[in-house]
Amino acid sequence: MNTLVPNEAELHAYVDGQLDPARLAQVESYLASNPEAQARVEEWRRGADALRVALMNMGPLPANPRLDPKYIRANMRSRFQRQLALCASLVLVLGLGGAGGWQARSMRVEASAPAPMQDAVEAHRIFATDRLRPVEMEGGDAAGLQSWLSTRLGRPLALPDLNTYGFKLLGGRLLATDDGAAALLLYEDAKGQRMSFYVRPSTRQDGVHGTRDELGLSTKYWFRNGYGFAVVGQKDDPHTQEVQQAIESAI
């Protein structure tokens, strides 16, 4: 029987015990005849076991009031009310009915819709400024981190290597969105400047992409194969645009 060579996602699934029995036998046969692949899988398994032990011994995370659902809902209500107030003032200026009325309605709809990948910007603002515990799993165990995030995200997740640009991988963490789990990777340079790479499921149309600047941050986002991607960094950092373009080209 000609055993199909398993891809990296299947090898991670094998480590996590998530392969169906038929494919499991094929993967085990492949590993038995490929010592190098077997050694790599065993390294991943040791990393996963070490992670489980660390999580078992880990105490509760410090409370973050900005992640409390009550705070989030109140913040969203406050922003929505401000947007409605802005739209109301526009309606008064433009007048009711006719072309002015339709224009105000269009502006109100646009104002109520969040900017693409806005959650990536919010995640960066919260965790990139956290000097105590910005990540759940550190970047020293890259194989374990990749396996953990890929499994929870539901797709293989490559960890971009930004050493060429002076950024070292700090680690990553999982976040929740309405569309499913999101993965956040944080990087830091020698000066303490941080950049983030954010991935989550998305129902937006593939091919949509763009860049926007706000409050000193530059965000590059794109949508591909049912997922949204964003790279967020300091607007005044000369490496930000280079890193954003490099990650988009590689993913």
C-alpha cells in the first residue's frame, strides 16, 4: 500500500489525538519509516505535554476589567450612542426627506458598522501594552505554540519569523470572537516596540484588504479563505510597513 505522506496539519492532529483510525494507521506507518519526522513529532508531543503540566499548575489569571462582558457591552453602547448622536446632527444639517434624507441614512448605516478587523486593533491596544503578562504561551517553544494555536483556530497557523526586521516572538494567546477562536501573536524589538499578528474566522468576502491609521497605530488587514488577518504596529516605526507587507505575502 502506498502510504500518503501526511502534511503538517495532519501531524499536529496526530499529536493531539484527533486523527480518524484509518488515517492514524497510515501516519504511524509513515513515521515508523521516517526517523526524522518521528523525532519532530516527539518534540511536538513533549512540548504539548509540558504545556498541559504548566496549565495544570498555573493559578488563575489576574482579572482584567476591560475584558469583562459588562464593560464591553457598556463600551459598545456608549460608542453606538455617540455614533447615533453624530448621525442625528447630520440629519439636522442636511434636512429631512429628499436627497438630504437618503444621504443621512447612508452615513448612519456606515457609522454603525465596525471597521474591518477592529477587534485586532483592540486586542493590540490591550495586550501589546501589558508588560506583566501579554501572552498565554511564550515563544520559546515555537512548535508547541504553533500546535496549540493551530488546533484551537481550526487551521494550520504559521508563526512568522520577524528576526530580519529586529522583532523577536514573545508568544501568543487565544481570544474569542462571534465567529470563533482568534489567535494573537506578539513580537518585540530591542527598544520594546511591539507588533501583533491576528487571525480569526470571518464571513467577509475574500479579497477585501486595506490599511488604516488611528491613534498612532497602523493596521493592515486582509481576508482570505474564510479567515481575517491583521498586522498592527506603531505608525511611526519604519519597520511596520515592511513587516506588514512581508506577512501578507507569506500567509
